[in-house]
Amino acid sequence: MKELPTITSLINSFGKLPGVGVKSAERMAYAILSFSKEDQEEFSKAILAAGNKIHHCPICGLYTEDDKCEICSDMNRDHTTICVVSEPKDAIAIEKMNAFHGVYHVLGGLISLSKGIGCDSLHIDSLLMRVKEDKVKEVILATNPTLDGETTAMYVAKLLEGKGVTVTRLGYGLPMGSSLDYADSLTLSKAFEGRKKI
Ligand SMILES: [Zn+2]
């Protein structure tokens, strides 16, 4: 029996999710078919609502439904300490450890020589602007401990040289080649405590 085109398209959609192979995508697609009409509608509405309402905070790049994100709006946080991450999910991992009270800056990726991604596609100019305008005292480079993460951290550190700001890099702790959002909170907070000046 040939697969129905609507099923194929549903499987292809699930297959776009991270870590989902063809088999899992098939299981998910058929699970959706077994949902009640109500649950199917709720599911699709949730996806559309997320896509329509959530956008990047214009200051730091985290996800928000408002003009600016909860962290940028919070005056109890230290706006003179910026933690630079590659993706919003890294900031979420750092938030979970409950020990960082500064603000974030999302680069939107990493410089990658192997993938041909240069610094132009990253939000670096806006970081330099914030450092200048918000009288920032410390920039913590919390990119992943991978080759691309290190390359990016070193590049940003170089640009911040002589700008009157302390630049630190997470201490390790974090295993080389791993990613921040997989680190447990204890390892991550130890890496924060052990951050070193560049
Ligand atoms: Zn923000």
C-alpha cells in the first residue's frame, strides 16, 4: 500500500525536529492520527501560536512574547554583566542553575570555518553597542566548549579588547566537544565560578 501524501508530509515535518529519525517521525505522525479532533486542533494551534507570538528580544535575542524579554525588563538583574551565548537554549540551561543574575546576549550561532559561517551572520555589532552604551563591566563568553565555540569566543574577546570591559570565559568543568544545554546545573555553575579572564 502506498503511503498517503498527507501522512508523508506529516512524517517529513516531524523529521525536521532535532534528534528525530524516520522511524520516530513515522511513530509521531501515526500518533497524531489517533488523537481526537480536539487534540489535533490544539496541537496545531500550539505550533501556530508559538510561531506567531514568539519573537527575539530586540536587546538580547532571547525568545519573548513581549516588546522585550523578561530578563532585559528585570531591573533587579545586573545589566552590567552580559553572558554571551550562541543560542537561546544555552541561556535557558544557565537560568536553570539559578546562580547567574546578569543579562544575556544571543549571538545566533557560532563562527564555523568548516561550515563556512563567518562573523557577519552573528549578532556581534549589537553586543559591542551594548557594551559601550550600558557601561558593561563584564562579558562572560559562554559559547560551547567546541572548536567553533572557542573560535567565536576568541574572536569576540579580540573585539572587546581595550573597551574597558573584563572579558571572561567559562572554566572547565565542561567536557570539550560538549554543549552547554546538556551540562548538568552543578557542572555549569562550577564552570561559571571558575571563569577565567581572557
Ligand atoms: Zn532580552
